[in-house]
Amino acid sequence: MKQNFFLFIFLIFSVFTIQAQQSISAKLIDSISQTPIPYATIEFNEKSGVISNEHGKFQIYINKSITSKDSLFIRCLGFETKRIAAQKFTDSIIILSPKSIELKEVMVSNKNYTIEEIIEKVIENIATNYDFEFTKSKLFYRESYFTNILKNDVKVIKSSIPEFNQKFIDSILFLMPKNTDDYTEILGNLYGKTGDDELQKLDIIKASHLYDKSKEITFEGFEEKFNTILKKYVKRDSYFKIKSGIFGTKEDIDSSFFDNPKAKQTEALLEQEKKKELEKKQNFLKFRKHTIAGLENHSFIFEDTKLNFLEKHNKYNFELLDYIFLNDEFVYKVKFTPKRSADFKGIIYINTDDFAIVRLDYHNVKALKKFNLFGLSFTHHLQKGTLIYSKNTSNKYALKYADIEQGSKFGVKRPLKIIEKNKHVKGRRKQNELSTKIHFIISNTTKKELVVFENESILEETYNAFKEKADVEATYLPKYDPEFWKGYNVIEPNQAIKNFKSIE
């Protein structure tokens, strides 16, 4: 039997050396609202640091002996910058106070531009404000992937193969995991030219893959069950007519399906597995590299992106809400909403001196993609996130932090009929038939987090000289291990990750 037939059948039913270090960890709290403060920058001596997670928590490792001259600097949008002596740090909670702005200060620092003039200046200054040349970024990336089967219903209407009955189908559906979560974390250096997907190279220092192997979609067990049943009833040289609604396909049965060629195929099988493993390693690097680079390459600073509130600003309404402090500088707080058929709403924070957007919070207002035809449906219903920019060593703005969440749903609701035919059998060609009605709805959510610890400009020659390691792979973790990233500055994990544990 050809492998893709079993794949089709199954999919139907399943559709560096660490030196002596010290660490500082705490939670940031708003002094007025007593709520956590996410996305704050925590720097050690204003040189390198981390970002607080969505719950305001952070942990920073310091690779030196702390002296009385060392300090932590904590900065966040709308709050007073806080300096804390690192040597005497003992608090688990840090209180930040909102920074008030006097109108006289605002009047001195800007020329009372209209909101239209502010947006025009933002667009005019994109080319000079942001770094579009070759850079090297030391970063940490986390991708969380969640799958939920909201509906999985298969009704057997007719079956000429006794084993393919409703009880058997229900047993397959019962074994399918209804909810799965998957976490990939990468610490590394990204070399590349901002905005060019092809000019990107990734140096992975360390990577982990946290998931439950017992919830993996594995074909071996299911395929063995199908093979046993099909070998008993299906004729040699048969083919299948697969019909669903008005569509139909033909699948031949490989005659070797009925043989036992294990001895002859051992060597070929081993070579095939080696090739698959090599491709998996190479694809891990390639796929993650383009995913990480894409967080910036698909930003508002480029044309032809989904975040088109600048490129197609005539489709949006802009409203100046307030003035606020960020890193001891004034920024405009501007709200944008769709005027006509635009996709997003959100808040942008614009530096009053150079008109650079230093932060964006956005959310879609309608489905970004929708499809429903012949019982197949797809909806891209969620796209929201936060992008934060800060100046790098070239005094240009580069991506500092990204938190992007996407959600989609896929559905199948249609009849499915599989008919075995064989032209070499006398009499009727039709041998067996399986007729069902299927209804699946699957929800997928992806959350991507990126923090850039350091960003520096490099020469094109430096980019060309770096060679990627194609054999890099992630370390499998069956449960959350607090020791895995010990000594490395990363985004503090949320409670869901900390609680993750595979089923034994």
C-alpha cells in the first residue's frame, strides 16, 4: 500500500561554559493599580538586560562579581525610571510609579503638530530612523503552539469490511489527543539584513523542544491496525476510489503491501531514516531562522505587510490621546482605528524628537482570511501583538521585543466514501465500500516571543564569513526543567510552561 494512502486514511480520522554567576529575579508592580507591569526593560549597568514577561516577572544573570558601583536600571512606558543598587538587591517585588507630565514640559519639547502632521513625519523619517543594513542580534526566541480539537465526529453509514465499523472508528477517535501544547525555545545570534528573508543566518547557541511525546501524531500504531484489516480483505492490484462530495481521487495499492520484505529492505530503511533525521535537523534551523527574522521583516516599517496602517494610512483614523514618558523621553500616544475595510486597530507610541514609532500594540478587528466551500472551511481569526524598538550601536532603531499571537480554525463537514475496485477480478470490479460522514473542527494558536539583548551593525563581509551549522537540533524536554536555561538570560516562562509535564 502506498504510504500516502495510509496518510490520507489517518488524516481523515485524526485530521558556552557558564562561569560563577549571580541571578536577580523579581516581579514588577504598578504602585497605583497594583497590577503586574509587562514588557519593562531591566538592564545591568545600562549595557545588557532582559524584558519582563506578560506577568511582570523577570530573571537576569550577571556574569561578574557584583560591586557597589553596579546597578539595575528598570524602564517602562509611562513609569519613572528606577535605579537599584545590584549588590544590595533582596526584593521579590519592585514597585514602579507612573511618571507624571507637566504640560509646560510638553509645550517646550514639541511644536504642537496636528495628528496628520505627526503621521506624515513618521512616514518621512522611516528610512533614516530604522536600521535596514546588516546587523547581528543576540536574542532569545520562544514559540508556543496550541492545538484543540473542538469537534471530531465520524459516522459509519455503510461498510463491507466488518472491522471497519463504528466501534473501531470510535476507538481511533478516542485515542486522538484533544488538546496539545508545544514549546520551542532558542538562544542564538541572528546575522542578516533587515527586510530581506534570503539574507539571514542563525547561530543557535542552545535550543529546547518541550512537548508530550504521548500526544504526538504517530502513524505506526494506527497503520499497523489498518494494515492487518486491509491485508485480510483487500485484493492484490486493487485501487481505491475516494469520493467526498463532488470530488473523487484514485489510489493504487502497491503489491509489496502483501509481502514480507523486511530482510531485503533493512539497509534501505536505515538509509531512509538517516536521511529523514538529517532533513529534520536542517529544517529546524532553516524554519526557525525565517520565523525569527519574519517578526521584524513583516513589521510596519516595510511596504506590503499586513501591518499597513502607515502604508495605507488613508484607510485609518488617527487620534492623539496623550503624552507619555518612555526611557526619559516624551512620546505621543496615538490611537488608530479602521476607517473603511482596514484590518487592525491599536496604539502607537511616537518619539516627539525624531518621530520614530518606538512601540506598537495592535489587534485585528475582523477575520484576516476566511474560506468556506464544499464543506471545507478555514478562518484566520486572530492576529495581535506588541512590537518594541530601541536604538542600537549605530544609533538606529532596531527591534527590541516582539510578542505576537495568531489563531486559526479549520473545519471539515462532508460525506466520505472509499470504494475498493479491482479490474483483475472476474465479475464486478467493486470489492469493498466504506461510506461515512465526517465533521472535524480544529483550532490552532501560535504565540511568538522575541527579546533582543544586543543589536549591532556589521559589515556585509562579516555576514558572508559566518557559516551556519546545519546539524543543530533542539534538546527534547518531557517536562519543564528550570535548570536547562540556568545561567542564560531568557524570557521568564509563564505558569503554563512551568506546569507542563508529559504523561508517563
